[in-house]
Amino acid sequence: DAGVIQSPRHEVTEMGQEVTLRCKPISGHNSLFWYRQTMMRGLELLIYFNNNVPIDDSGMPEDRFSAKMPNASFSTLKIQPSEPRDSAVYFCASSLTSGDWDTQYFGPGTRLTVL
Amino acid sequence: QKEVEQNSGPLSVPEGAIASLNCTYSDRGSQSFFWYRQYSGKSPELIMSIYSNGDKEDGRFTAQLNKASQYVSLLIRDSQPSDSATYLCAVKRGAQKLVFGQGTRLTINP
């Protein structure tokens, strides 16, 4: 079975450019999570969706970040304009929500470098 | 005080010994706790979850939870070089949010 799919795997861009990260969750999962991981801050939740609806975006650092989930099989995280401090690994995870027993499965991540 | 705290390590353990990883959390109302393993350059993967006080065993792994002390630990018996990784402790906040600790880097020495 295919796991969570993320693209691109690596992205190098220049400051000020728009960056779009993509995620395809595991088929049948109804929750999707976007995380960012850096050495300084560790792994932190940015936003999550239930049944394609954003539930909590309190972790989104600022208005330059936006996320959408137009359908159950696709989500995007957009940064516009990008800044060097956005350089990090961005993970997408999905789960099938069923009370406490909902394991989050992580995708391979997108390593973003903003020059 | 961070919501979830771990010793960042590195923790070095000889092959075949028991590796002990510790985590404390600040929210006394937390009910669900998880240990993820992350190899260098890879994504986190769940290895243990625990919800009740006491021990939970799965193969060479044992998770221990003490809610009164707000303390979660992970024991790895008969440590193998393949266990060398960063171990992330996570606590569920609310219905679905996971709050992660900084992780403990574990090295198993052959």
C-alpha cells in the first residue's frame, strides 16, 4: 500500500519566491497534518484538517503561510513570499480518526532551502 | 517550561544493553502518549503508544507511564545498532494535536 506521498522531496528557492508543497494522504484517512521540523524548534504542528476542513491553524507562523485541502486526496502548503528562516523539513501526516487510537503516518518530507 | 521535555543526548549504549529514554510533560490532563523513532534524514514512525499508568511491552520495547509524576519512558532491551536513531516523545493535546519533544539521539555501539 502506498504511504503518504509528498512532492517535491527537495526544493531550493530564492527569498521572495512562492513555494508550494504537496501532499497525498493515505487512501481512506480522514485527517491530515502539516508539520515543520528544524534543529532549533524541533517538530511542530502547523495545521491540521478533518474531512478536508481546517480544524486548527494556530501553528501557522504568519500570514505568509497558507494551506488548503480541496479534496480527500490532496493538500497543499503554500509560502508566499518565502524567507530564509522558512528553511526546514516539512512533513505531511495522515490518520484515520477513531478516538485515541489514531496513528499518524508521516510522509517522507520536503526539504526546503530558501536562499 | 516546555510542554514536552526530553534529554537531547546523545545517549550512548553498548550493544546488547538496555537503553532508557525519558520524557516529562507539563499538562496534567494529558491522556495519550507516543514514542516515535526517526532515523537520520527520514520521517518519524510510531513505535509505541500508551494510555494507562504502568508498563506496555511490545517485543524489545517497553513504554512506561506515570501520570502522577507526569513521566513517560521507553526501554529498549537487547539494544542493536539498528536502534540508533532519534526518539521523539509526543503527547496528545485535545482531540488530535500531537506536541513533540525535541527528541533524544540514541547511539548503540557495537
